[in-house]
Amino acid sequence: EEAYFLASSLKQEALAAEAAIAATLVVGHHLGRLDEVERWQRQAEASVKRAGDDPLLRADLHETLGTVDVDRGDFDRARTNHEQALALREGRPFAGTLDAS
């Protein structure tokens, strides 16, 4: 959390995005505090956008969300997030749809 706010305060948005993505994984997957995931997801989304919507950062976010979706038992959404991450890493458009709600 501290890394995110420090990077954000220094206008290091790519670093802030990485920190928020990591926080999403830690609180959601490693600590099982799924109620905190949405907060970190919003922080990560905003930072990724401010960092120029880098495809690899966005792929990292989708991969993390897919992992958390598995923990929640939402396997369809997990698959969608993981497929989106793969498409971004391969530099191709994603053919599916992703409901971010």
C-alpha cells in the first residue's frame, strides 16, 4: 500500500500501477481478503490509464484479476481475464467481452 501511494505522489504511474496490481494479488489471493480487491482494482485501473494504458501492465492486471476470480469461484470470469491477459501479451485484439462490473 505504501509503495502505491509513494509512487503515485511522485507521479510514477507505471510503478504505482505495478504496486496496485501487486496489492490486488496480495489482499485478494494471498490474504483472502476478497472484500478489498475492488478498491485495489480501481486504483490499479486508474494508474494503468495514467501510465498510458500500457498493454503489459493491463495484461498483468487481467492476470491478477483472473487469479482472484478463481479464488472467488467465478471460473467464467477468470477464464475471460486470463484470455484477455494472453491476448494483450501476444499483441492481438481480444475477441471476447469483459464485463468489468
